[in-house]
Amino acid sequence: MQSRPHAEGVFGVFRGFSFADIIAVFKTWNDKRITRAQLNMLSDRELDDIGLSRSDIEGVISRMS
């Protein structure tokens, strides 16, 4: 019987990734989070000025690498 099966399950997701890979994934996630928050703070008129609508925000986020 394993003493900490939950911890192994959580960290098992990262098995095979280097520390740099994990940092890159975190950085990408954080960049998307910040971009989403900043775009959501804009008014509809400001979004229109940059050629976006509110419904475009998730598409922009999903295309970020």
C-alpha cells in the first residue's frame, strides 16, 4: 500500500517533463490569465477599436502559445 497515492497521482502528470518544461507551461498559463483579465477590463468600444468583440476574447487566448 502506498503511503501517499494522491500526491503521486498529482505529480505523476509531470513525469517525463523537465523543470524548464514545467516552468514554460506555467508561464504560458499565467500569460493567458493576465491577457484574459486585461481584455475583459476593456469596454466594448475599446475592444472594437482593436478589432475585437467580447466573444473573440477566448479565441485570442486559445491561439496564444
